[in-house]
Amino acid sequence: MVNFHILTLFPDMVMQGLHTSILGRAVARGDISIEAVNIRDFTTNKHGRVDDYTYGGGAGMLMQAQPVYDAYQSVIDRIGQDKPRRVIYVTPQGQPFHQETAKALSKEEELIFLCGHYEGIDERVLEEIVTDEISLGDYVLTGGELAAMVMVDAIARLVPGVLHNGESAETESFGDGLLEYPQYSRPEIWHGKRVPGILLSGDHAKVDAWRQEQALARTKERRPDLYEKYMEK
């Protein structure tokens, strides 16, 4: 089981997005837990502010260290100071997030995501609590919530029990380093296009071989970087 703790200024956004569909059912079954911790609840500012101007000048505001640290500490007080955990700061300056990252993090028990806003977060608190800085891609969002939600989804679906069919997580795109093969459902003919005959043969060995060929061809065409990496294994 993985416990996800998301430090955010917008807890409703996170909870509404992650407590639906497959993840919502997984939470209800107890396969994972997801909580959003409102950083604003921990500010000592009487007006509820969590940001201030940056030293040295510059555009925009910066999230202050104190409310971020206290929100983090509230989680630590509940899970235990000695409990192993990963604290992930969601930032475009971090290491790229890949399927292998999701696999590794799905084996952790306590994952704390820190969502920044404005011009970011005071460096001092990042140095004190963050274990990993991870980026969803080379672009900037208005806040870390969407990126954190994507990462939680990708990680959670790899936790045993979250997907009823465990094989689906292994055979889909990136599961073995290749893009997934094309798939078909009923009817057998749609808009004049037939389902490939091999899939109707009932010969599982031939179907598996065909799917592998298709996965290789699709990866070579669409992601030659992945194809070359796979062929080097």
C-alpha cells in the first residue's frame, strides 16, 4: 500500500481529481490512501498569506518556508519521524518523470508531494525536506497540482490491487520499453475496416508474436529513441 500526501494550496482540486474512477475505488478498498494537506492552514500570517516578495527583487511572489515546513511536519507527526518517506517537489527544474520513475515510487510506502505556486518556494525549506525534484516535462504550469496528480495516477496504478487485471500494467505502453500494440474490439468490421485475422485465429502464440511485431514497428516509427534503447538490451 502507498500513502500519498499532497501539500497544496488547492486541496479541493486534488481531492476531486484523484478520488474518482479507478483511484477512487482503490482508496475505498484500502489499496492506497490519498490526502491533501492545505499549506494555507499552517501560515502564521493573520491574513492567511503564504507568499512574500523575493530578496534581490524580481517579478512575482515566492511561497514562504514556514507554512510549507509546518504542513510537511504535520504529516511527519502523523506517520512517525522515523518512517521512511520520499518528499517530491514537483518542479520543471527536476529530473524527468518516466515509467521507470513511477515503478520505483510505487514500491514506497509514504510519498509526500509538494506543489509550488507563484515563482516557486523558498530554497531553504526545499533543502531541508525534499528528497526528489521531479519534472513532468519541459514546460511551466500555473501550479504543481496538475503535475502531482498525473504522477500520483501513474504511480498508483502500479500498486498491487489498484488495477484488477495486473497484466494490463505490464503489457501497456512503456511496460517493457515499447509502445503498446494496436488493439481491437467488436464489431469485427467497422467502417469497412476488418480486425486483423490473426486476432481471430485463437492461436495465442501467433497472437503474441503478432503483437510483439506490431509493438516493435510502432515504437520504431513513433519513438525511435525508445526503439534503439530496446534493441540495445
